[in-house]
Amino acid sequence: MTLKRTTIPRPIGSAAGILAVSLLLYSVVGALWGLLRPAHTGTLREEGRVAIDVTMVSVEFVSFASFVIATGLLAVIVSLGVYITSPATRGPGMLWWLILVAAVSAFSFLTVGTVTSGLLHAAADLGSLSEGDRVSIVPALSPGIGWLAAPFMGALAYWCCALVTPDTEAEPLPIQ
């Protein structure tokens, strides 16, 4: 009895590689985003209350805008990279795959970033803090419509490349 060796079809292998690279890229950049994410700072008052310092910057808006911009730009980079490096897989199937990959990767970006910012701005045990201590708090981010930025920008970049790329086979010229 001989064992039959099976090979993974090239399009499936390419799709799995794209997913792996995208998740890794988004996770690394998400960790950096979590470290750079702004936080509310304040002073601990009596009974565990925190007096938040007044700032001119909206911490929530900066977090949302940076999430949308970062995930959107990463989706464009991944889509352009796939289009340029893998001409054999070009087509509507890859476009839909990149939309799904961008959505899943944006989730990993937010998850890793939230964990990283939580570790950086970890709330100490309230029993160990005393009145007058400085604390920083990172508000939770709920992207809402921002979830659509990465899939949309990635699909738009891929689609635009498909529109402007000339056919590899030139049409025959009519005989005159």
C-alpha cells in the first residue's frame, strides 16, 4: 500500500499565506497603536473617585480616527502587495478574500491594541493607591462604522489596480 501525497492547490496556499501575513502585520501594528494610544489622566480623590484633567484633545476621537486610518492604510498595503506579487490569483475571488481578511485583521488589530494599552495603563489595586496619586485610564473603543474602513479601502485599492492594469495579451490589430 502506497500513501498518496496530496498537495495544497496554489490559490488556497496563497490565500492562507495572505491571511497569516495580514494577521501578523495587523497584530504588530495594533500593539504599537495600543502603546501610543492616548489616555485620560487624573488624580485619585476620596472614595475612589478620579478627577480627570481637562484637555483640549478628545481621547476617544483620536483613538477612533487612528484606528480607522491605521487599519485602512494596512488594508491598502496588503491589497496592493497581493495584486503586485501574485498575478496568478487576480480576480473577484481574491477581491472578496481580501475584504474578509481585512475585516478579520482589523479585529485582531483592535484586540491586540486593547490588550497592549490595558497593560500599559493597568489600574493598580485601589487599596494600594492613596488620595492624590496620578492615574491614567484608556477608554474602551467601539469602532462602529470604523469596522468598515479596512475592508472598503483594501477592496478599493485592489479594484483600482485591476482597472488600471493593462491586459497582458494585446488584441490583434485589424488588417487594413
